[in-house]
Amino acid sequence: MFRSFVRQGIVAAASFSMAAAPVAANACTSFVLAAQDGSYVYGRTMEFSMPLHSQLMVIPRNHAFTGTGPDGTAGAGLSWTSKYGAAGANALGLNILVDGMNEKGLGGGMLYLPNYAEFQDVAPGEAKNSIASIELLTWILTNFATIDEVKENLPKIKVNKAPQETFKMPVPLHVTLHDLQGKSLVIEYVGGKLNMYDNPIGTLTNAPEFPWHLANLGLYGNLSPNEPPARKIGGESFAGPSTGAGMHGIPGDFLSPSRFIRATMFADSLPPLATGLDAMDAARHILDNFDIPPGAIRTEAGSDVGGGVAGWETTEWSAVADLKRGIYAIWDYKNPNPRALIFSELDLDAKDIRTVSFEVKADFVNLSK
């Protein structure tokens, strides 16, 4: 699959755009894995310098929402009622999903897109048909079951430039989505224009725009899980010093283009996965490769990254979602043991939104005796 993206001229395009593009370190990484039993498992990391204080959140069916207006006034935007129950992770104590899935197996998340994301101008008469950027995933997961439904209906509303209270600006983000038909979609608002891209590989990180990342794949067409033969020079054979030579040259830094390449290669190189449970296990191991230790990325106050605060960007939490079995599992910086929401056990006809803390103290399992 990976090698199919090496197209004539793609390397030149990626090289040119790389030279011109500002690339931020915001480090969210996402991908999707397919299993032989028809399961699709979506995985992602969440990195930020500013603590997001995320909780698990369950949205029931028939819950009334009112979006934020273009000037930031709560309740001045689009009104809707949730058609489907949804669950995932929120942020900043808000009743919005930044990541999650719904009861129909549509899942995905919002990832930071600084320097590129610019949302739509909304006239006063259009305010009631608009939402803020941070409300986009919630609107999608509570209304639609498939990628095709999202593509049909998203152009009918506006995503406005409402500033978010903590960020003091519209939150610059793009959205990755996956469904049980095996389709993936990237949603980006750039220059005030809605762009929806079918995603043939399922990977998404951060800036630049998604088409840039696809073009950049062509620069790494040499990467392979297969070991190359020994090099013969002057009658002598020179073998690699260890296994892994096929992946020699894979970028290892935390920049979003490098993470895009690594996530794509790791997902594409997996052996066949029999079940969704196998895919969840594999997804967790892939996500471990993107865990950022404290001190690796420092952010400055007032910058466009990490929430604009001074601090250390770390992996705050990671999550995997089995879209077929309806399982959303999450683990955080202090505790690598997954905590899960299982849709078959959730009350999706509850009267109100439910939030659940997933801050559970980690402990050693004593196997001494």
C-alpha cells in the first residue's frame, strides 16, 4: 500500500512545499488499523503544554445542543439534538468531544493545525447555522453514521471564527474520521474554505495541510520492513550490522511530517491482524512510539504551539477505539493501564451528559511471590 503513493513528480512537489511550509511541533498522531474480522481500530495521541484536564464523556441520544455564535456567545449558534449516542474524551471541562466515536462506529478526533486553519466568515443572518471549531467533532459524531453522510451534510453549515475563552482565539484544528465501511476522511478549513479529503492511508498528524503530507510520502519510497541484501563492492560483501536496515532513514524526530511518515509505515507494515482485539494491541504498541517524554519539546508563552503557554509538551493521553465492537479505551501520562467505555454497557438514553474521570493512580503489580 505504501509504495502505491510514489507517483511521478510527487517528490519534487513535496520538496518544494517543505521548503516553504512552517512546521510546528504540536505532536498529536493518529491512524487506523483494519482487522480480518471486519474491525477497524482508530488510535491517537494527545499532546499539549497546557493541561487539558480531559475526562471521559458519554453523550446520550436526544440531547439538545446549541452551538457558539461567531462572536463567541454561547447559545447563539446552531441548535441540534443528538441522533446517536457518542463517547470519548473532552477537554477543559467543556461538553465537547475532542476525540471519540459513536454507537454506529463512526470515530475520530480533532488535531491541532496552527498557522493553517482559518474558519469561515459568517454573516449575522447565518449565525444560527454555525458552530465554533471546537464543536465540530461533537456535531459530527452525534448526527452521522458514515463518512458519506458527513461529506453530504457538512457543507450545509458554517464553522465560524468564534474565539475560545481559554485560547483567546478560534482553536486551529483539523479533523480525522473513520467509519465501519473502511472509509477515512480529513476535514480542514484553510483560507476560510472547507476542504474534505478522502484519506487512503488513514494517518493524520498536524501541520502542514493533509495534501502536503501525502506528497511528502514520496520522499520515503525506499523504506521497507524487508532486510536489504548485502552490498557487494570490490568483490566484498557488506551486510548491515543488525536487522532493521530496511527502515534505515525513517525520520525519528517529533515534527508532524516525521510522525506522519512513521505512523504510516508502522501501520502499513503490520502482519495480518485477525480480530479487533489484535488491532487494539497493535495500535497501543504503535502509539508507544509517539510518547513524548518531558523535556523533549519546550514551548514558549505567546507562541502558536502547545496552547500558547510556556512549558514542556508531553503526551497527555492516548486512546484506541474499536469501531466495530464499540470500545473506547484511554490511558494517560501517569498510568499506562487502559480505562475503557464499552458502548453495550452505556446508558445512551440517559437524560444528560455523563463525565467520568480517568485519573486512576498507577500501581506496581507485585509478582515477587
